Amino acid sequence: MNKIIIHEVGPRDGLQAEKTVVPTETKLEWLRALLNTGLDIVQVGSFVRGDKMPQMADTDELFRVLSKEPHAAILSGLVLNEKGLERGMECGVELFCMGVSASETHSQKNTGMSTIEAQGRIIAMAKSAMGAGKKVQVSVQSAFGCGFEGRIHEERVLGVVGAYLDAGLRNISLADTAGHGYPEQVKRLFSEIFKRAPDAQCTCHFHDTYGLGMANIYAAMDVGVTSFETSFAGLGGCPFTKVAAGNVATEDLVHGLRRAGLRTEIDLGALIGVARNVTAFFGRDMTGRVHKTAPLAY
């Protein structure tokens, strides 16, 4: 089996919908701990307007600080438009994440653009970032269903993927923004992508809204997906979907992989420590399991 890649998105996806703004120094404490666990990629934040999303107002500062410090993991950032890309280029983003929603309703609520308009702009941005020597991941959001529209036809999702492939983009993520995905659907969509582009590097991003997040990860793994986006303590949720819910917890996935003898070098204890710190900060129960139960020792 190819190496499993874990992309921690808690500092962005986990925090973006929270009403309590986390102080920059606290974020840096969590981020530094994550960067030293052996995870592959850590998403520091998103480049959005601070007055619209105060939780992300310090993203530029976080990148400027962390990019000057030693770190083994790749620093990723989410961009929605050209201004965000420009900001990210100036402050040390190593992997740009950008995407298009397969749902017209979600696309309008999230970006103020139609799917087609967003697709054209995202592809142009991706090419620009790659031309500048940056790593790029493009995604299809609401790929498995939409909280507003319900079912999203798979050909619509594959149409966006096809546009990416035609543009020479091979690092592609399918995001279950609303948490509607189920294992058989996951296998169909990723199998079709690999059929069209055997050289694609596929990533999946599952919200656990209806309890199928971990099952969907293993279904994706079964058909060759090797990169997974997860969040500390299971925190997360898109503020522009109808029913927001957390991601699969990073420490839960790492615990499961360790049971199979995979990614045993990742410091699970440190991940659990971050999850517990996040839980204590917000003062409420989180959806992740292992930070509450403690890991199995055999």
C-alpha cells in the first residue's frame, strides 16, 4: 500500500464556524504541536475577509511566523479568489487548496459565484500558483450531496473533475461538505476518477454529519485513495451549509491506522494532547472518540 497522507485541517475547517475567536498565540501553540507530530500537511487557515470571518483574521500572521520556523509538515492554506491567492503568495503558503462546489446553491452562498464561474477562476488560479512553483490541490465541494439541494448528480461532480484533468491538474480532492456521502458512492466516484486519470493523486474530506465519516474513509482507501483530510477532536463544519457538523477526528484516524500497522511513527499522544487542549478551550464535548477513551495499547 502507498503511504497514507494525513492533512490536518482543524486550524481552518475546525475553527471557521466557531463563535469564540481563538487568540493567535493559542493557535500557534496548537499549530506548533501539530507540526511536530509527524503529520504530512497542516492547514493553517483560509484567506478570507477578517470582518466576515474573524476566526481567520490572523491567517497571514500565522503563516509569516510559522514559515520562518523549522517544520517537517507542509503548510497549506485555503484560498477562494485571486486576492486570497495574492495574500498567500506573500506570506509563505506551501500548498494552496482551492475548489469549486458541485452545488449551485452552496457555491453562491460560499463564494458568491456560480459553479461555472468559480471553475474558470479556480483553474486559472491553480495554474498561476503552479507556475510560481507552488503545490496546488483542487477540490470539488458538496461532491456527495448538498444540505440545500440534496442529491448532487455524480456526472456533475465528474464534470468539474474532468475540467481539472483537462487543465493538467492532478491533485484532486472530493469534499463531503454536507456529510451526505456513503461508502458505495465514495467507491464509485473515486474509481471513476482513477479510471479517467490513473496518475491522479486523490484526497478525500468527510464530515461526520450522519455518522459515516470513518466508513467513507476506509471505502476510499479500498479503491486507492491515499490522502485524507481530518480535524483535531473532530471539530469543524462549513458555515455555508444547512446542517454543519465536524470532520473525522485526526487522532481517531491515526489510531485506526496504527491498529493496521500504518503510520505508526505519528505521535498519537501529542495529537490527543492537542485535541484535549482544544476541547478544554471551547469548554464542550467534541465528537472525536480517542481523545476521550484513550488509545488501545496493543
